[in-house]
Amino acid sequence: MFGKMFVLAFVLMAFAMPSMAADPAIVLTSAFSMAIASGLCALGQGKAIAGAVEAIARNPGAATVIRGLGLLGLVFIESLALFTLVIVFVKG
């Protein structure tokens, strides 16, 4: 699925009109910033889920509280990637 999305993105860039093209440096730095933000958010989400699962395994009585706080943490982590995406679209 991701391979198809990458191919589609490169095809769209290849057939884009040169008069509407952005500065290549801006496009490159935007792509790198989104890649770094997405990768680090994925690592953070993995660590958050691992910590929540370990905490639930240690104390099953607090599972509902841990689950709620874990989901809230995942929302905050994912918002960082979405903010980066918004900045990429504004700069591009």
C-alpha cells in the first residue's frame, strides 16, 4: 500500500507543471522533516503502547485508567506528526 502511494507521489511530481513547481530545496526539506517527524512519532507510539501494556500486565485493576491515558498520549504524539504535515503544506 505504501509503495503504491510513493509511486503515485513520484508520478504526480514528474508530471507537474514547471511553472507551478516549488523551490526544490523547500520540497526536499519538507519531505525530510515529514519523514523524521513520522519516524520519531512511530517510535514514540510504540514505546507508549509497550509501556501501557506492561503497566496493565502489572496492575490489571487499573486497566481502564491506563488505557485512557495511553490513548490520550497517543493522540498527543500523533498530533505532532499532523502539525508537521500542516507546516509542510504551508511551506510547500
